[in-house]
Amino acid sequence: MRKEFQAERLKMKRKHTFLLFAACYGLAAAWMLYAVTDLDFGRFNDFAALAAFNLLMIASIFSPVLIAAYASRLADVEQYGNCYKWIACLQTPASIWNAKALSGLSHILLYTLAQTLLLAAVCGYFREPSLSLYVQVFLDLLLTCAALFFLQLWLSICSKSQLVPLFVSIAGTFGGIFSWLLAFPLRYLIPWGYYSALCGISMYYDQETRYAYYAIQPFPWAWAAVLALAAAALYLFCRRAFLRQISD
Amino acid sequence: MKYAIQTEQLSKSYRGKRAVSQLSLKVPAGKIYGFLGPNGAGKSTTMKMLLGLARPDSGSITILGETLDSRSRLSILEKTGSLIEAPSYYANLTGYENLKITCILKGLPLGEISRVLGIVRMEAQKDKKAGQYSLGMKQRLAIANALLGSPRLLLLDEPTNGLDPAGIHEMRDLIRSLPEKYGMTVMLSSHLLSEIEQAADYVGIISAGRMIYQNRLSALRASAARHLLLQTAQPAADARFLRESLQLEPEITESGIRLPFAENDLVAEMVRRLAEHGSCIYRIREEEVKLEDIYLSMVKNNGL
């Protein structure tokens, strides 16, 4: 597997994936800092919950398109130069797929960790840290991003034009943003809506006082399990599509 | 004779449509084997099965003495280089980096890269991105890729596709030199007879998924000889008369009686005897059957 990983890293050379992730992370960090630096902290009952809520909303705006662009690059390097059959003659197709999937997942994992650390840094710097909340946010981001990654990779492998999966992700992003306003069960119906669906924080806006109250709720483990199963199913779809490219 | 590739009754169908049917292929070791057939005859499917990219429905494949299955596939592919369909390349990587991918995945030393770049004469372009290469350069890069690790067997599927005449000539020279210089066996597929004719020692002709001819190319050339064509009023009766009286082997075709080429004395004797027999001779002429005509008639007789 080491050889396949090494090859996978080389394949992505000059694809500027690091810049993609860095740009999205930079934007998310700037937005987070802008949102909290000028706050009257006395008005908020739970600053950590507010920060986590903010981070997940920002993630639902930037992450889907970032993931789509990354998945598209992963698929496109092979599609553009007709590489499937060539590389399948050098190693077993399954091991090449595994390296690609693991390489993609490791990027998602690192990005999710970096976002969680951003939340921890903001909470720790401005107010109180909350380890259980960080774990919740980490799980929300990781599961949603992983499911979206395999969905987008599947679309990218199956589509001749990489514009199709990109447009799907843009439409999905809008769906994901609006899902923050949707009640049960609508927000559970689209994968892009799971940033809000797994967000274990409730917000109540009091129109009279014009105060927003945040409260941390139990993590929706059942829905997290549903999403994990969906991610596993998408992984299998994706694997089959990749292997089919080789045998067709 | 020692064979580098041997298949037994190889068959493959796609969605109920037979692509390859009971194909028994014999590729002699150290030779260039031309795998010839019209588009859609089953050449690429056969090549894919030989590389383990497609699983046969039935039959067996033996490559370099090992039976191809999921366990032996990688060890066979370590000794095999291939170019399947269009040339493959990572457009964002340089020529050198593309070859490095193969070295990494095959576990070969990076020193191999400069050796194969030298063979295909691409040292000067190695640092250019493959996406910016011309089609000819991409083909050469693909050949260089196939040559990495000095494989004992090379499978090349339509390697001259899309090349200009100079590129075709260069590619042909390179392929022809491989068995002699490096002891490789080359299996070369093409839908162009002229390509195979100029490069191969052996030829296998496939049509509608079935092998319709397999032998030395020289044997096929031998059948592409001159003939005599005799047009008479009653071809069937006259052919029978020539067979009985002169022990010739006439063949009745649409255009008349076809006879093996004969010297002047025999032709004069034949005409005299036919005249005495009362045959009405309209015309007698020489006919040259080209290799291409034989190939086309074979393919046509097989229904493609």
C-alpha cells in the first residue's frame, strides 16, 4: 500500500489541492474571527455553542464545493489521460482504489481536525473550552464531509465532464444552507443538510429582547449512524464505478 | 515451438453479445506477432483478457509459462509491458514523472527511466508536461512506459493510431528492433494489414471474435500469388475436363475458372486440349491476388 500511496501523492502534483484547502480554511478562520472579535460576550449564554454553530454554518457554505473540487481532481487526473487501464496493469485495481480512497479520506480528516482546532482556539482564547462540544463538531464535520466526498468522487468518476459534479455540489450547497431553516424531517433528506442535522446545538431567538440563546443538545447518534451507513454505501458505489472504468 | 502466449478456447461476451469466441492464440516467443482484424473484431477485448483487465467467460490463458489467474496476474504483469487503447498519461506530470509512476508501482529503480527515454529518443522532452505533448510524443511516452523494467513480453494495441506517416515509420522501426535487441516477444494488434505486414513475423487474423487464420506471415504471403483466369462458355464442365486431362486444380469463381500460375508451354497445352474438346474459350488472362484481397475475403467469408 505504501507504493500506491506514494504514486497517489505524485499524481496530484501541480493540482494545487493544498491551496484549495488552505484558501477555504483561511476564509473560514477569517469569518470566525470577524464574527467573534467584536462581540458583547455578556449577551450570550453559551459562547462555545455560538462559536460551534457559526463554524458549522460556515462549513456548510464552503466545504461542499471544496470537497467537490478536490474529488473532481482526484478523478480527473486518471480520466483526462486515459490512465485507468495503464495503472491497473501495474498493481491490483483494488489496491489502487484503496490508496485513492484513503488518500482522499486523510485529506478530509486533516481538514476536519484543523477546523475543530480552529473552534478550540477561538473558544479557548475568548471564553471557556468545551471538549465534548469539540468532539461533537468533529464528528459532524467528519461524517458529513466523508459522505459528501464519496458522493462527489462517485459523480466525478461517472461523469465525462467535471462541470456536472461541480454544479451538483453548488446546488447541494444551497440546499445545505437552507436546511438550517428546515425542520424535521426535511433537513435529513439531503447529504448537504447534515452539517445542520448533526449540529447538536439549538438556537432560540427572542424577538423582544433581540437576544439569541444557544443550548447544547445530546448528539444525534442515530442520525450520525444513518449518515455513516450512507457514507459506507457511497464508498461501495464509488469503488464499483472506479473498478468498472478499468474493465470497460 | 516455445510460446510466450497461449490461449485455449477463450470466450467473452458483453451483455449477451459475443465479443470473443473460442479463441486459441499461439504467440511464439521472441517474435513479433501481428494480431489483425477489422474494428470491433475482438482484438482489444482479447488484449484486455491477456492483461487480466477483463475476465474471460471460459477458456484459459498461459503467459510466459504461467496460467493467468487473480493470484498469478501481478507476477505475470511484472514481466509484461503494455499499451492498451489510446496512450495513457497524467497530463499534469512531466514525461519523467509519468514514468516514475510506473517505477513506483512496479518497484523499479528510477535509473530505468533514462534508459527507456533513450530508447524512444525523448530525453530532451522529459521535463515537459505530458499534457503538452503531441500525439506522437504521447505514443512514444506510452511505449517508454511499456519498456520500463525490460519486460519479456510487450502487448501493443494499435500503437500507430493517430500518428503521422513519419511517426508510424519511426514506431515501426522501434517495434521491429525490440525482439532482436532486447529478446522481447511483441504482440501487436492493428486493423491495418499494411502495419502488420511490415512489422510482424507471425499473424493471427480475428473476425467476429473468431480466429480465422494463424500462421507465419510468409505462409500467408505465399497464397498471395499470381493465378490464371480462364473464361469459357461452360466453366463447370471445362474445369472438370482440365482436372481429369491435365491434373490441374481449377477453382470456379464468379469471374471464371481460376488456375494456379503456369508457364507458357502448359498454357498452350491447356488451350489446345480445350479447343480439341470443343470448349468455347472467351478470354484467358493473368490475375494477381494481393495479400489485402485474401485478408478481405477471409474477413468477408466470416461475416464481418
